Amino acid sequence: MSYSSKYGKRPNEYASKSAHTQIINDPDLKNFLISCNFPKSSLEVTIDSSKILVIDEEAPTPIKYIVAVDGGYDSVSAQKTYPSATIAFFQFGALMFKVEDLISISDQPFIQPEDMQKLKQMERLKLALPVCNITIENEKNLINSVRKTIYNFFMSKPRKLEERTSNFMKTLYWLIFYEFLPKDSNERVNEYILSNCPCCQQKGVILEKEKMRHDYTFTCSNPNCQQIIYLTDVFRLHEAIDNELGAGGILGYLTSLLEQFVIIDLIRTIFDKNKQWLKETLFIKDGPLGFFGQTANMFRHVRKLLNYLDSLGLTINLVGIEKSGVFVEHAHQIQSKLDEGTAFMLSNDYIYGNILPSKDDNQDPYASTSYYSGKLIYKTKLGQVFVVTIPTSTSDVYLNPSKPLYMNIDNVLVNLSKLKCDMYDNALFPVALANKLVSLSSHPSSAILEHFFKDTVNKKSM
């Protein structure tokens, strides 16, 4: 890394204009490039017709409500003289509307503002998280500050979201200990094994339900530690934070986690209030259905929940929409090979043979330790192409994908074709609108948030 001029008295150091010759002439690097495997071009790809599903987009479905969840974040610095003191602002929420409202608007020659407002009923959730060189009150370091901030967020009650009286923490408890199962079920669990204590690093800390305090906290069993462990520590985000380097590495994982918790929380609320509404609601998440990085262990609990609902005849209508990445790029490459109104189920052999180059004998199910869903490429009758993930009953779906493994696949895909949006390529109306309502732009949002952060900090120091 070159030197930069901080005070303007000396010039910047610029990179060498000839150092690349050492790389080009290195035989070991040449041999390495020759040995690499690369994704196949569209001309080399062969589509297995047995993995193609024909979707009847005119088929009736019970879906009456659409819930689209999206979120975003932006990191800003406190002041120019201390650029490493950084905080992240998150905003995400659920956009909820009735399908009949969308249909009625599409039939009108002119859209009235009050009609459009029916489709913009979003409840927003906000979070500010210390990222680098910042600690919160009564916490001794950045790791504990992040842990406490996330704990406080889960303990808080959203102001309007479905007029709930509980919080995300109750939903987390409900999910972790399988409280959604009947009380007499022997599958309910009384403990959770935490990989390590966030304070003393002791391995295999047992979080016993009976020893949990009313505020969802535990005490480390190590007699030399005895520090507080929060129930939210099951996300293991503390493992990816360094007190010096910061918490920048967890921001993407946390965004995906919270987006999905909005959905899980709404599922719990509907399940408690009126179970039949689950059959009539389609949940749409921006991004794949899975948990990544340190949070990956959550996928087992969500799959357990969805399989239980399925056993009750309350199969969930849930889909993740991918807008970027290697799978989306591949889908655009091969779209001419797919007929309109069809869905292509992706198998292990196809993914590792064409999209993610790997060994030919790779028999580990794709994303088996993070996804609770299966990937498909769906081409609508109007020619739109989507990469979607739909919940599956097993992680082995990629070894031999078949239609029955995907939960409510017909309901989901038929309704996606009705939600087209011509504003962007291959866009869905609720996803595009949700993104407009919660995403934080580089300009002017970032600059405004930076001024907001600085002004608030300066007022505190006065």
C-alpha cells in the first residue's frame, strides 16, 4: 500500500508502473492460472429436461396478502480527524399490501395517490451499531458494545409492526428452544450449546433454558468468568469482531439475519393470531433464504419451524429473490435455453459443473450448512428471468431435485409472475418498492447520516 499525503506538504506515493512484469514473467503463476477451473460459457451448458417444471401462471392460488422484506445499511465516520471511529446505520422493514389492491390499481387508467398509498404501508425498523473505535456506555470494549447493542435491539418493541406487544427476543427464544412445538413434544429442547463464551472463550458453553433469567440472559459457567451471556450471542457475531480492526465484517451477515427475523417474527405473530392467514400470505425476501458466516447455525431452526408448519397443513409461502451474483449472471447467460413459463431446478452436478467450478465427485449438497431452501431459475411467460430460493424439506434437495421438495412452489411462482415491474430489468414490484423505501444511498443519504452523527456527538460533548 502506498503512502498518502495527509497534510498536503508532501506528494502522494503512487504505485509502480512496471512492477507487473514480475508477475507476468513468473512461471509458477502461469502454471497456477493454467490449472484453474472456470465457469462454463452458455454454449457449453446442457439443460437437463428432467429438471424443468412447467408452471401454469393462470392457476388460482389462495394468496391474498404480500409481505416484502428488505433492508440496508451505511457506515459513516464521526469526524475527519478520526476517520476510523465508525458507526453503521441500518434500516429495514416489511412492506405489506393486499393482492386485490394491486389488481384494482392495475385496472385503472389513472392511479390516484390515495390508491398508491395502500401499497406503501411499510413499517420501518432502525438500528445504529458501533463498527470501529466506539464503545457504548458501561461497556469496556467494542465486542461487548456490539453484543449489547444487538441484545437491546432484540429486546426493544417495534412501535407499529403489526401492533405487536412482544419483541424479537421472544421470537428468538421461540425459535431456538422449539417453543412452536406442542408442550408435550419430546422434540422441544431445554438447552443450547454455544460454541464459545464471548468473554472467556470457553468452548461448548451450555445455555440451559431453566437457568435463563427473565431478561433472556445467562451467566457463564466458567468460575473464572461468570460474565453475562445474552441469548442473542447464539448468532456468534462476536467471533467475527476484533476490538482493533472493528466489526465491519458482520454488517452483511447482520442485515440478512434481521431481514429474515422480520419474516420469522411475522410468522409467529400470524401463527398465534390466526393460523389460516399463513396460507393466504406470500413472504418475499430480497436475497437468498439462508444464514451466512457466523449466523449460519440458524438455518436448522428455521427449517425445523417450516417443516412443522408443513406437517400441520400450514405450508409457508416464502421466496428469496436474488438480484445479483454468479447465479444471476448465469441465469442471464442461459435464458435463451429455457422456455417461457418454466422453472429449472438446480442440482449439485449442474451448480458445481457450470456455475461454481469444483471437483466432479463433489457430493456434498450445495449450501447444506447455510440454506434452508433450494435454488431455481424461473422464466415467466413474459420473458422475465428470476433466480429464486424456495424453502425445502431437506438439505439434500440439490442431490436430486424434485418438485415435491419445494414448499408451495406453484403458489409462489404463479404469484411472482403477477408482480412484474417494468421499472428495472427482471424486477418485481414489491421488491423494487421495498428497496426504495428502506435503502440508504451513497448520496445524499451517506452524507446526511454523517452530519447527523457528527452533530449528535458534538451536542453530547458540549
